[in-house]
Amino acid sequence: MHVLSRLSTDRNGTSALEFAIVAPLFFLVLFTLIAYGIYLSVTHSVQQIAADAARTAVAGLNSSERVTLVNHYLDASRFNYSFINRRKMKVLVSDDPNNPDQFTVTITYDSSDLPIWKMFTFALPEDKIERYATVRVGGM
């Protein structure tokens, strides 16, 4: 009985035990924050690329010229964005059927090669990122 009463009052090692209980949850939350930070950074980059491509496409007189201009811009650009790979992008340039004075550039990015998918985290969003930019042609 003397040994049990001594163990119940002994405080040596309680910090290590508390750390062993809390650390897995802490690291899970930390890795999830890092993963979402990377994902949101890539999503913002894809949106910026779509906006820049749409501004480039304004110079095209018709839909086929706009597609050519956008693809040329994307191929010629040296992206300074982290984790962006041009070969993972699919581009769609389409006229708005309801408004002939505007068109939309849509970029779909396959983010399946990002390092976040290999991390042990909480639930993550889809691996396809789709962003678009709509431009009005010819002023107001």
C-alpha cells in the first residue's frame, strides 16, 4: 500500500505525460494550418493568373484570337508563384451567351501534386482548383 500512495503523490514525469497526450492533436492542427496555407496560396495564385490572362485576352478580336493570346501568355510567362506548374493548367476562354460584350477566362488547376496531400491532416478541399475572370469588352 505504501508504494501506491507514493505513486499517487509523485509529480515526476507529469509534464511528459501531458505532452504525450496533447502533442498529437497539436501537430495535427499545426500541419492542417500549413496545408490550408499552401492550398489558399495556390488558389490565390490561380485567381491572379486567370485575371492576368483575361486582361491579356482583351486584345483579341474574336474568341479564337483570345484563346491564342491566353495560351501564348501562359506559355511565355515565368510564374513567380510557389507550387504552380503550367502543365497542370487547363484553360477555357468562352464568350458570355447572355452578354456579347463580355467573355470569361476559366483556369482549372490540378493540385494533386502539392505536398499537402501527403500530410496527415484534417479534411482537405478538392484537388481541382477552378477560378475565373470575366472581362467586359469595349468600355462601359
